[in-house]
Amino acid sequence: MNPKDSPAQPERREFITKACALTAGVVAVAVPAAAGLFVLLDPLGRKGGAGEPVRVASLEAIPEDGVPRKFSVLATRVDAWNRTPNVPVGAVYLRRAAGGAVQAFNVVCPHAGCFVDYVDDAKHYLCPCHNSTFEADGRIKDPKSPSPRGLDELETEVREGAVWVKFRNYRAGEKDKLPA
Ligand code: FES
């Protein structure tokens, strides 16, 4: 051992101890922060996020006469640690439009976020909160409706006899359809 090194040993040991403690501290903070960021940015981790299309209903479950029917949307929620299948993320009305295409509407009213009902007798959607009304195809019916836009239509595809929907939520109270 070089005698000149001896006085420096305790300082070096102290430096290494502090460096290790600092590294452990950084890891302890950075890992949960990164996990939080992942959850925040993950599409289906957020309730309103659009992910891959999810199977919502069989095609034959949708009336052929254009009357909408409400379905829950279940999706796989993924966060940093878990992957949970069949988590309810919202609901949609599905209806057959002219020509057989399937339309999907988010059940959330674009005015302030209440859930709209479909009134069979009146053949329109009604929001119970402030009485906005919407045609079966999602357009605003009564011009006095406070909703700034029609119901939010979602992308659909029909595959293997089932309807798949790209579910997402949009901001309430805006004239334009802006992702939530
Ligand atoms: S929340 Fe639907 S009309 Fe106000």
C-alpha cells in the first residue's frame, strides 16, 4: 500500500457511499415517475383514450330498422405493472345506417358530460340534464339544444360478424370534436 494513499481512504469511502446513496435515490424517484408517465400517456390507461378497436357487439344484436341500441365498451387496461382485460371504459349506441353501415356514438353528451338516453317513442336521443336532443344519426335535433355539437361518432368496423369500435372520449362544451 502506498502510504500517501492512506489519509485519502476514508474520504474515498465516504464519496463512494454518498454516490451509491444518490444513485439509489435517483432510481427510487425515477422508476415510479417513469411508471406514472407511462400510465398517463398510455391510450387505454386513460379512460378517454383511443386504443385499438374493441369488439362491442355481434352484428345481429343491432336492430335492422336503424333504432340505436346501447352497449358497454370493455377494453384491456394496461398500466406499468398490470394488464387487466374486460374493464368498462364507456358505452356507445350502435345503429344501422342506410346501406347497412354501422354507426357508433359515444353516450356522453357533448354539452357537459351527462349520459344521453334514446327515447323510442320520440325516435331521438334526449339528454336528461339540460334537454339537448339528437337525431338517431347523432345530429342535433332541436336547435335550442345547449349542446355545441352533435353526438360524438366513433370509428367502427365490422369483422367476423361483430362490430368493433375505436372508443374514445371527447371534450365537453367545445364546438369542435377535440380528444379528451
Ligand atoms: S349535459 Fe347534456 S344538455 Fe347539458
